[in-house]
Amino acid sequence: MNATDDWYDIDRLSDHSYRLTEGGVFGTFLIVGDERALQVDAGGGFGDLRGAVDGLVEVPVSLLLTHSHWDHMGAAHQFESVRIHDRERTADGRVTTDVVTDEFGYGPADFIADWKAAGESFPDGFDAETFEIPPAAGVEAAEPGETVDLGGRELELVGVPGHSPGQLAVLDRADGVLYGADLLHRDHDLYIHFEGCDIHEYVETLRRVRDLHEAGAFDTLHVSHAHTLSGEELGLVDDYLEGLQAILDGERGYELTEEEPQARRYEVAGHAVLTKPDVV
Ligand SMILES: [Zn+2]
């Protein structure tokens, strides 16, 4: 086993898809067709994601970033072919850690400190003192509604803005799987309080995802930072839809949080929902 294999936890999801998880928490996905493969997201970039992916497939791989948050674009600079929604890149085609926002409560330095404190080791060649996420350049635009043909496997890009202005999900109708990025997570707060977040767009997104589910387009939802949801667990989509609508209708109580950026903290379906202080 080399350092790359050690760093990423690689789970085979099917005979043509994998989950590669970094640091136990930053999930990315690899979907393989007959002629091409699509890597969905790039994690925090602490390891050699490109090497790990190349060790799994023989066909050319391109990278789709679901959105530009640092824990999704970290290793993007390792790939030649990178795409993202236009609202998540700069005018000159770059994706940087702050292209939409850098006001995260938890950044790369926090992860490094926690990982060290837990007594865990980093990949060979990693230098915690100098680590910075490099920008990715030459990033092209990806559009919701687009079909991505991998050869014998067609994927559809679905717009799921709200958490981030141009967030994209990837739908594999043949498998009944939606790769939903940061759409929602079980046992995890829902963040709608960062710059670029929009609760109105979030409600539209949840409606779109619910409709796709009800139409039978998928019954498995892979997400970036928690376990996969399927079957009845997907009721969480309806719970959030109802909860966010109730927040917008002023029907829910909240507390103001202490941390920056300041947020309203609501509770929906047993989960905390953080919104901007002026949400309604
Ligand atoms: Zn995110």
C-alpha cells in the first residue's frame, strides 16, 4: 500500500462507482463509463487525489466540482479538465477557496489541527506548516440540465443552489442514484448562513429534488459529509422543504448564534438550520 492508498478511504459503491473519502469526512465520488470517468469533487486537497483516481480507472478522467467551497475544490489543481457552474468561478476561469465565500467556521487549518490532535498522520510529502489550497485555473462552465456522456453511462447535472449559488448535483438515472454534494446531511447542521447561500433558492432546490424522487429518478442520495440516504430516509428532503418554508413564513422560533458569521439557529426535523440573521 502506498501513501495515496492509505490517505483516501476508497469504497466501491457499484461495479462502476466509488466513494473516496479524505480525513474521514470529505467525501468525493468517481463514476466510470466505458470511455471516460467523472470525478465529482476534490475534497480538501491534503493528498494526491489524482493519483488515487488514476489507480482506479484506465479511461481519461475529468473533474466536476459541485461547488467552490474549500472542502470540495482542494485537489482541483491536480486535474487538467475541470468544470463548475459559472456562478462558482471567476471571470477568468479560476476557482479559489474564496471565489464565493471564505467565511467558513472551519477551514483547512482547523482540520489540520484536529487531525494532528487526534494523533493521525498525513500523506507522505504533506507539510502542515506551508499547506495552502492552490487555485485551479482554466476551469470551464458546467450547466444544470446538461448530459455528461461517459460512454455506456449518461449522467445529468441538476441545479441544486441554496447552500452555494451554483451547486450542482449529478443524477445517474440508470442506477437511481443522485450525488447531492452538500444538499443535506443526516445528523449534521444545515448551513444557509454563508455569503452566497439563499434560502429561497434552497426551497426551490428541495422541491426539485423531491419531484425527481417522487418521479422515480433516484432512490439513493450520496452526500459529501455523511452517510448515504435511501428509501424512507429520503423523507428528510420533505422535512427540510416543509421546515424552510415555515421559516420563510415566520412560523418558527429561533436563537441568534454567538459565532461569526452571525446566524439564526432554527430546528427542523431534529437538525439545526443556520440562516442569515435577516432571513425574514
Ligand atoms: Zn459546501
